Amino acid sequence: MKLFHIHKKNVVAAIAVLFIFLFVYAATSKLWDFGQFKVQLGQSPILTAYAEWVAWGVPGIEYLLTLLLVLNPTRHLAFFGSLALMTMFTTYIILVLNFSDYIPCSCGGVLEDLGWNEHILFNLFFIALSIVAILLTRGDRTHQTQIS
């Protein structure tokens, strides 16, 4: 049982590190070319009215999730936030692909070079990772915040 706990802890830590790299990279690349990111959001058929808020909010949420993933007591909560964010990104891509004539890509860096199908698969992979991490940290007192 102790061996399983060690492996579980290592798997959770590895998933957290993958999300940390993803979110820091994605947020930094968005802010690095903030003007372009905001323009692309403004061209989105779904986000036009909210482009300014989303342009600041998404990198902010990505950095916040990074911080929560680094801290053991908030990691379980951060995996739920990661699941929600990745699900929203994936839903957005699917909606734009199916219901829009113009498809702006507001991703940054290497992710910008992915095709839409690859991007959806990439996101689904991270959605699966977040679900695995949630299941592995469920009921584990070392990964949950204590509310007194």
C-alpha cells in the first residue's frame, strides 16, 4: 500500500508540473504579444464584447492556477480549476469551428502552430490528466485545504 501511495504522489506531482509548464508558457506567451492576443480575441465571433476582460483574465487565471498547483494544500482545487479552464478552451474551439465563418487563433507560441484537430486532442489530453489527478487526490488530506 505504501508503494501505491508513493507512485500516486509521483503521478500527481508529474501532472501538476505538466500543468504548471503549460499555464506559465501559455500565459507568458499571451502577455508577451498582448496586443496581438487582444486583437485576435476581438475578432472572435463569441468573445468580441468581452475581449478586453478575457485578454487580462485568461493569463491571470493561468498564473493563479499555477500558484495553486505549486502549493500542496490547494493542488486538488487547482486540478478542478484546470479541468474547468481546459474544458472551456475546448468548448470554445468546438463552437467556433462549427458555428463561425472566421476562426481566429488566440493561442500563443508553439500552440499557435497546431491544427484545430491537434489542438482539440492536446486539450483533451490535459482534460484527461486533470480528471486522473482529481481522482488520485480525492480524499487525500495532504492535497485539500482545511476550512475551519
